[in-house]
Amino acid sequence: MAEELLRSIKQMSKERGVSPDIFYSAIKEALVAVSQKYFNQDTDVQVEIDKNKGKIQVYVTKLVVKEVEDPCFEISWKNALKYDSKAKEGDEIKIFLPGETLGRVAAQAAKHIIMKKILKAEQQKIYDKYLPLTGTILLGEVRRIEKNNVIIALDIGEAILPFKELSPKDDFQKGDIVKFYIKRVFPEGKGPLILGSRYMNDFVVELIKKEVPEVSEGIVKIFSISREPGVKTKVAVYSVDKLVDPVGAIVGMNGNRVLSITKELRGERVDVIAWNNSIERFIASSLTPADVINVNIVDSVNNRAEVTVSEESLSSAIGKKGINIKLASRLTKWNIQLTNRIKDRSKVIQKKL
């Protein structure tokens, strides 16, 4: 049994990607815990593993005495002769756990204590690998769907995308390759240790960084982002280099970059807006695709603005179910009120400006 157990260590170590030392340490711990029941709870059980010969020895050391006072550490000369025919008073002898008992104990240990320790080692390996990647995008394959939660297979371990962390347009099947944002990595747990999200704004931010070199290099900055997952995202950007058009960098030639992001978001529309120091101009741009005629700051303390749009643009400024104006308000952090009546033409802000 011992030889078979040690042979299996190499195979298990390779399959699980865990150091063999973890297995040996687990075996020792398990055998000590279980063997104490055979010897005595307070006995100092020793375990020796010969990795080369594939042998395990479990024993206790006792002092041979004339009269036994402490049976945990002492043995009478008469009883000592059962284990060592040359034993005499004052000797220390080893009392080995019988082979067949060792086999039974090893089997019990392998089933319970060893696997528990190995699981902990595996979880630590996953934690160490993915914790530094928190806040980035990871790629994995859908292994299964459990109660609307998507379980993703990774190089080692699994990630979970809870239903609430999915976009309404996400519909995955087993075998699909999925990108997701690493929201959190847990040190231990019964299920997957990596919590992913495709719902958070940060997921879109990281997608943009992956797709747009100017953003990942820090030339183009994302000022703010607002999103209604599955419907629309608005992202405001600016450039630290006057020669680089921030909106053009995100959109890409023939719109290829923004289209790639939209595709990953399952058709969710992405409006890219140029951030401006002028809050009036920024608010006007945020309401794209509406034709903004005028922006009037009503209350600068409480961030309230009244925006005049053309009659033809009123519905697009509001958007379906009010999504466009809601996202514009989130993006600018201003409470935007719409009207199609021009009150003061001297404050008109043309889109071309």
C-alpha cells in the first residue's frame, strides 16, 4: 500500500501542478494524526519516507526500563524483547506500525487529510497566480452553466461569472471562449476562487485598453464612463498629446476599434465623446447623437443645466426609455434638463465648435 501510494504521488503531482513536497508533507501529517490512535494519543509518532525506494516507516521510540512509569515513552525490558531481541535496559528502541495496519492507515489518510491539504495547496497556487491580475481582463472557456452562473475553465482553477455580473446580452454555451474582468480573487472556498464580471464599467475600460494602444500607453485618457449594460455605453476621452485625436484613436480607422469593442459587448452601442474643459461643450457632446443648440447652466453649485435641442433631436437626446440623457448625466455628473425652446440665442453652442 505504501509503495503504491508513493508511486501515485508523482502522477498526482504532475496532474495537479502541485509540488511533490506538498504530498509528502501531507502524508506525514496524516499518518502522525491517524497512527496516534494506534499507539497512544500522547506518543511522539515519527514518519520516515524513502522517496527513492518507495517505503514508509511509522514508529515510536521508547526507553527500555525495569519499571514503566510513563507508557508513552517507556517500555519494560520483557516487552521490548518482542520488538528487539537484543534490547537491554537503558536502550532506546523503535516500535514500528505493522505493515498491514500501515496500509490501512495510509488509505484512510489519503482519503481525508491528504486531499484536504492538497486542495489548500492548489487554492494557494491559484490565489498567488491571479491575485496580481485583479482589475484586468482574462480569457477562458465556458466549462459549465450552474443556475445561470457561468463557470470558466482557466489554465489552473476556475472562475465564476454570477448571473448578476453578466450583461443582459450575454448568452454563453459550454465551450465558448469568454473575456471577463477579474473583480476579486478569494484565498480559499468551496467553489471557483475567481469572481469575474462583464457588467462593470471597468470591464469596458479594460476592453478599450486592450484594443487601443494609445490608451494603454497613457497618451489618450479616459475621463469618465457611463454604461447601461446590454444597451449603450458612453465614454469621455481626452489626449495629452495635441497631435493625437482621442476620439479617433478609440474609434479607429473605419471604426474598426470601436466595432471590435461593440462586438465583444454583444452589440452594445459605444458612444465616444471628447471631454472638454468647458462644461457647456462637454454636456453638449455627451448628448450625442442629438443636435444641441444651447446649454444653459442653471445651478453651478448643484450641477444643474438646461439643454436646448432641435425639435427633431429631442427624441434622440432622450433616447429609448430615457437611456441617452441618463447616461449623459452620469457621464458629466450634471443634472441635465431638456427643452426644444430657445430662450436666449446669445448662449447658443454650436456642435461644430
